[in-house]
Amino acid sequence: MIRIFYDGACGLCTREINHYRKVAPEGVFDWVDVMANPTALANEPMSLADALMELHAKDDNGVMHVGVDAFLLIWRNIPSWRLVGTIAGFPPVTALMRAIYPVFARWRFARLAHCQVAARS
């Protein structure tokens, strides 16, 4: 099962994850809200601040996918998003996404109070 670590205190993140949850096949994903369950990170190679900064996904082989790679993993495993995952997986598209996503992630992180608290911890 693919574990998705997301920021459940972020309205945008929650809306997006809720959409994926609705359209994802049963038994493929384990959705982990790191704000509601920070102990879920105890055996993971990331801090709470890291998990809040960027989306993280751990695949069936235990490999952690971060940021754009986490989105690609999700999209490729949801039938209605598979085409998006395929297009986004083309190297020029992936490179563009990898350039844009960190800028957005830092902007989102900087404006959310709970992220700032986690960053100081």
C-alpha cells in the first residue's frame, strides 16, 4: 500500500487529498494526515516540518517520493489521473514541475501558522 503523508491542517492540501481519496481505487493508498497523527512520522526519514513543506509518499518498496515525485506516484495509481501522470512524467514537463513546485511549497509553508510552529520545533 502506498502511504501518502499530507498536511491535513492546510485547506488546499485537504481539498486535493479528499478529491484523490474519492477517485482512488480501494486498497491502494493509506492517507496519513501528519497534523492529526504526527506519531506516524516516528519511523520515517522526515521531520514534521519536512512533511508539511512538501507532499511525501512511500511506495510499496519503502521508497520515499517527495514533492513532484509524490504527485506522480499518486496520479499513476489513480485510473482517472493516469493520463495526467503520464504527461507529467515526460522529462521536460517533470523538469518544469520540479522548478515550480518548490516555489509554491515554500510560499504555502511560509504563510501557514502551523507550519511555522513546526519549523521552530
